[in-house]
Amino acid sequence: MNDTLSAQNDSRYEKPLDKLLNLYIESLDVYEKVAYEIAKNSLESSYDMEKSIGFIDFLKKNNFTIRE
């Protein structure tokens, strides 16, 4: 596979952080969404979804990378 084609394939999985966070939230089941809301409301500004185990696993499982 040449470098151009490889780069194009890799870019399909490279997305801005806000889009990846939205995809992650959409992928949550009902119980996970409830837990997310509780964490967000309870922890407020100290909650960082980007550093959560679930989000990191979501990125790995789907081969996503965050576009800088």
C-alpha cells in the first residue's frame, strides 16, 4: 500500500475531539448515559470525559485518533 492511500485510510479515523466525544456519548447505552450524567453533575468541572477509561477504550476499540 502506498503512503498516500495509507494516509487517506488513517484520516477516516482521525477526528476532532468534540466529534469523538459526541460519537462516544451516542454509543452509550441507557445505563451508561445515566452514569455519565451523574458523574458530570456530581464532579462538575473536575470531570474530564477525554481522560475517562470508557472514552479511551472507545478510541482504541474503534481505532480513532484525536485530530490536533
